[in-house]
Amino acid sequence: MFVRRQSPSDGDPRVLDVRRAEAALMEHYARLVRLVYVTLPRSPGRHRRVLAAHGLVQRALPRRGPALPGRRRADDSRDAAPDAYGALRTSVLRAAMAQDARPGPLPRPWGRWAGRPALPAVWGLRVFPQSGGAEELLLDRALAQADWPVRAAVALLVLEKLSADEAAAVLGETGVTEPGEALLAGRRLIDESGPRTSDTTSGTGAAVASAGSGPTSVADSSGTPVSALLAPEFDPCLLHARPTDLLRRRHRVRTAVTVVLLTACVGATSLSLAGDSGVPVESGRAGTSSKATDAALLRHTPAGVWADTARVDFTAWPARGARTGDRALLERALRAWSDPSWRGRRSQEAGAASTGSGRAPRLLFADDVDGRAVVVLHDDLTTVRYSEPLRGDGAPELVSALTDGADVTTAAAVIVSRTPESVRMLLAPWIAEAGTRDLLAPDTPARQVSRSDSGLTEPLPVPSADGDCGAWPVVQLRSSSRIVEKHAFLLTDLGGISPVHLTYMPPQPGTRPRPPREATGPDALRGWARTACRLDGMRGRGVRAVNHWVFAQQDLPERAGRATWVCARADTWRGPGRVEYLFLGPDTKPARSAGVRENTAECSRFGQHVLADVGWRAPSGSSYLLAAGSRSVGGIKASGPLRAEADGRYLAVRAPRNTDAEVVGQLPERAEVRAP
């Protein structure tokens, strides 16, 4: 029997027959499974998440005791038994929240007795919803980074079409202590990750605006819900199926038996030696070092995993190359990585460890490249490249780089060989097309790049490191449609193991900038053509991505044309960012620097209020102080040797050359932003 808790608007509790609850479960099964699937954590992959969602819903009916409360809505015509459905919804949400609170991944589909699987169980197949487009990918990434109450709030607002008050009530019944904060964060997530259109009355922004007031649901004025979360990408009842690694099944059984036998033999030998010598077996540094250099313990990712996981990064790379079975080479690479006393050339990029933690890393690549044997390893936080000469003189070399939190773009390539003029890249298995182009020639199309079966490219030109900026070669890649449809992006070499991801943000309406987009469109390429040479100052800093944000466009005095203000933000793998403000005049000359700031959140989603100033000389010869701010700036004031004020986000005033003025912008609620 289901007993709903008493609330001020309900009067006495109502008792519902369990058969009505069973009927509601069968009628709304797909709806409940999708609700749970959206709220579950992303880390175990889509296969495990699909099975967990179905399992939690199938076990939603309690065997005994009162049911969970379900709020009755007088205007709800979708549910045959609204009270029963509300109780089931609260029950499955509580179960999903409990799974999110568990340490580690989702449990495997096994019951409490060993050898007995709990339903549903899938043997020999991996099941997953079909891959979505760019909007679905962005939304899924945002949900993966959000807390469980935020994911639940998004699901209730979008999938269940509840009003803000109804969603808050369900969250409270589920056990969320701050449902109001969860709803605010959920609206913000939908607004930032949903579909973008030029029509201000449709899309996610309008949907969220309507969800924030009264009983209106998350929909635009025509009643159309947010489309991304309703796509097949988030439907665990519409599935694709692929086999698991057929060839490895028998190998794994044989390997497991061999390991058990060897472990028993080694243990017996160790006990015998300890008994003979009277000295206990030591389990200190020597034992750890031996384990860390054992090539048999290297982790290998099966081929094809990248197309069946929500974590598309270095952990999805299979081991490739002709020498992945060369145990001697692999153990020399492991020894160089794990032994601090190893004698060879060792270097690490900013923030990276110099030696391993002792845990067996993952093998990504092993082969001969340009006269050296190369091994690439990954230990979840760090990517390591070991190389040694094939013949003649030369020392082995080990380079490590921090790559924690890589994604489909920043884990798309690793540089395995370098000369002063070129590099060879190892491309991720999800890369469908590869080309190279000159960033300073935006109208010249990309040239196709050839690559081997293992993903190794031909020698690719790189930007000159001696300060000569006659060209700036970049790599243009496109990921497979099995990941995201037509997702092309740019990478450039700044001297590290991982190339740097380049993005672009054009001038945008509204006060809140949208997320960066890929820098492959015509406007993005023309914008980067005038700022690319500034990338040279970011070498050796452990840069992960650089974004080109056009935060203002200003009409110049004396009708001299229009200037563009850009904030080039470099995000590092360690977290701190570096920004350089750039001024682009109406001519075609390269950008001028308007100031640099280190270790700052400016020009990111956590620092959207910016201001910059620069001295400018008009064609008439007159000198001006120019300043521009982002859309939230409501006034600008200059002080010091020069005193001037302007309403709005632009300032242009005559000033002697090289005037050192302090420029401050006024923000809402009396806050301020200062130019660098």
C-alpha cells in the first residue's frame, strides 16, 4: 500500500492500492527510466548507466511499508494515477541520489549472491543510446560537472515539465536540503548549455526565463520544451548494441588463471626464503619499484571503447604501434618514469610530476619514429613520452606533461617526434579527418594530412620558435560522427606534448557571453589571423587552450573607422589563466597589446567583467586615450595626469602620448573593474 504524507493542501493522507502503482510504473516506465538516466553520474560510461537506470526503476516498488509521498496536481491530465506516479518518481529519484552519494562507480549488475546476476543484465554486448550533436554533447558535459540536486532540478523542469514550485516540492521530498539553490543552478545550467538561436523568444534562454516565475514550465512562448534533453542521446530505452571485445574474453580467462598460479608460486617461494633466512620479506621501496617496472602490468584499453563511453579522453585511447609487445622497451620506459635516480634527459612541463606514483600507467603508443623508439604512457594525471635512439650516440629522454581533465579536443593528439621545423602527431582514434593550414592566411583552405594505420601523421610544420612570425601553422581536425556530428577544431603547437586548443567568441548580444565556439569559421579565422603571433609569448607555460574573445567594438574618433578589443585567455592544465588584452585598429596590422594579467579568472565564465585601455594616434596626428569594457560596464572614469569620464562602455578623449592614466569601469551595484 502507498501512503502519501499529509501536506497543508492535501488534507488527510490517501491510501493507494499497489495495483494502481504497478499500473503507473508500466505506463510511465520509459519516462521514469529517462528521468533516472539523466540524473545518474557519468563516470561509469553509458552502458553501466543504462543498466543502472533500468534496474533502479524496476526495483521502485517496495515490498512492504508505506510508499513515498507523491504530490497530486489537479491540472495533471497525463497521469492515470497521479498520486502513484508521484510516489514512484520520488522513489526512483531517491535511489538515484543514493547512487550518486556512493563512493566509486555504479555497482555492477550482480545480486547479493555470488554468481547470480540481478536484472537487467546484458552478457556479451554493450548497449548505449545513440550519439547526439553538439548541443547534446555540451549539455551532457555540463550535467556531468553538476551536483546531483542540479541534475535532478534540470530533469524535473525539462522532462517532467514541472513549475518551479512543483519541482522544489519534489526535490524536498527526495531529500534535497536546498531545493531553491538547486533550481537556480539548474536554470543557469540550461541557459548556458542549451540550444542557441537568434530568436530571443525561443531556445533555452526563453525556456529558463519562463521557468523562473510562477507555475510556467520550462518552455518557450509556443510551448516547445528544451530540445537537447529530449533528444535520443538521453533516451535509455532507444538503444544501440555492440559486442564486447570478442578476442579478449578467452585471453582474460587464461591470464587470470596464470596470474593466480604465479602468485601462489611466488608467495610460496617468498615464505620459504623468509623461513630459511630468519628475516621477514621486505615490502618497501624495492618491491614497489619492481612492480612499477613490470610491463605485464601496463593497462591497455580495448579498441572501440572510445565510441562507447561518456569519458572521451586519454583513458579511451587503445595501445597502438608496432612495438606494443616489446617488453624490454616498455620496461626501460617504465624504469625511466618510476626511478628518480634514472640517468637520462628528464624534463617536465609546468605542473607535471617528474616521476610516477607507482601505479601502472596506461600504454598509448610504442613504435619507431624518425630514428628513435618512442613510448607514450598515461597515468590518469600525466602523459609521458619516452624515447631512445635506435642506433649510434644519443641519450634516452623522458618528458612528462600534466593532462588531467582532457576532453575530446585536448586529448585529440600527442606529439611523439619533434624537430625545429616540424612535428609528428599521434591522433586520437576518434579523429575522422586531419589537415593543416596557416592561421595568418585565413582564406587559404586546409591541406589534407596523411597518417598511418596507427594514427601517426606525416611531418607537420610548426610555428617558428625564434620570433619570426611569417606563418603560423595549425592542425585542423574533425572528430568522428560517432562522437559528435561535424565537430571540427584547431590545435597549435606551443612546444609541449599536447597541442593547444584554439577557440573563438565573437561579439554577442546580451550581457552574458556564450561559451567559446570552435575557431574554424570565417570570422574566427580572420580574427585569429591578426592575433596569432601573440601566441608565441605563451610557450612553455603548460597551456591547455587559448580563447579569442571579442568583448567590444568601438567607433574611433575623427571617423577613423572601427576598432576591435580582444581578450586572449590562455588556460593552463594547472588551472591558473593568463590573459592579454589586444587592440585591433581598422587597418590590417597585427594586434597591439593593451595589457597582460597572470593567474587571473578574467575573460572566463568566472570573470566576465573586463576593461582595457590603450593610447591611439589618429590619422590627423592627434593622440587619444581609448578605453572599452564588456557589456556590463556602465561608465568609465580616467584619473591621474588625465581626468575624464564617459557614460557607457566606451571612452575616447584627447591625451598626450604615453599618458599613464588609471582607468576604472563602473559595474552594477557599485562594483568596479580596472584596466590592466
